[in-house]
Amino acid sequence: MAWTQSSGYHNAASSTQTIASPTAPSDATDGLDLSEVASVILCASAESTRTFSGAGSFECYMYDSSDVARWGRCPELDYAITTSGLRDLYSGEMVVAGGKGRRIAWIPTTAVTVSGGTTVVMRVLASRKLVQP
């Protein structure tokens, strides 16, 4: 699914993902631009009037245009959940290897369950700016 960029108080990126067939990022503009970012927070939201139930995880992907110029898995930043009855889930602050040409994104695994729902909105929020020397 396509990613939408936003800016303002927080730089952020979002994508609506279908749980049965989540789409890994593939475009060089997918996910959140990490050019000036030192840490991020992941937010996953179930559809209106729906909640997460059970266990699952959100898989992390990173893009680096200066090295391989493609998306790759980053399992160290996967976000596992075990919950019931919550519509929105936030990770803690995650330190990332920010820098020019790098991007980050998460997708739900098929194990993620939403009561009566089929989609999840993934949002990546820039939490702290990268300090440039």
C-alpha cells in the first residue's frame, strides 16, 4: 500500500495495510524519511469501532539509498504485541540509524488480529531529531 507523508509538529508517514495480505514497502519514497531523525515511535490503529485481539507482530523494514538502494528487513526493530480490547497501540521510542537517504516502515504480520476488521493503519512518527555536527 502507498505511504502518505505529513509534516508539522511531528514528521510522520502512514499506510493502511490489509492484514490478510500486508504489503512490504517497495518504493524509494515509502515509509518515514530518516534524514533528520534519531528515534521514532510506531503507532498501529485498528479500524473505527474495532480493536486488536490476541498476539502478533509488526515487521520493520529499512531503506538505505547510499548502500544497496532497496528495502530490507530489520528484525531487531520488529514490534511484538499481545493485547485485547485496544484500538491504538504505540511502541516506546526506538533509536534508529538515521541519516540522509534512509527510510523506515512497518507492516503487520498475518498473525495480527483485529476484532471484526481487516485493516490496520500504520503510522511512523519522528520522535527526536538527529543532531548534526
